[in-house]
Amino acid sequence: MRTASHDTQECAHCHRKPATVVNRPCGHRWLCDSCTTTDRQRNGNICPAPECGEPSEITAVSIINPKLTCDIC
């Protein structure tokens, strides 16, 4: 279950992989690459964050340091 207070870096769907896909322009990072593919096939190009749902493009980020929280750099 996803909540609006999702503050961990794990995938909000599978909870097994890090959330590595950033939705632009909103900046939400909720899903891993595998779950993003499935979610976009089902729901189209919208942000999966429940409080958002806006049209978005995606950017994959590399997780070098899992404690790093900056989605921009």
C-alpha cells in the first residue's frame, strides 16, 4: 500500500528494489525500473504518486549511495 508519507528509498510497489525512477517535472521517486514499466503499461505516462497523478516523463537514476536523497544531482 502506498501512502502520501512515503519517505523511504525502496520501491513503493515491490519493496524489494530501490526506487530509481524519477518522474519529471514533479520529481516524485516511487518505483523501481521493473515496476515503473508495469505501471506505465497499465496507467500510461502519469506519475504513480497518489497525491500527484500528473502526466510525466521518467528519468532513471543511479544509486551510488543509498543514503543519498537528492533527486537532481
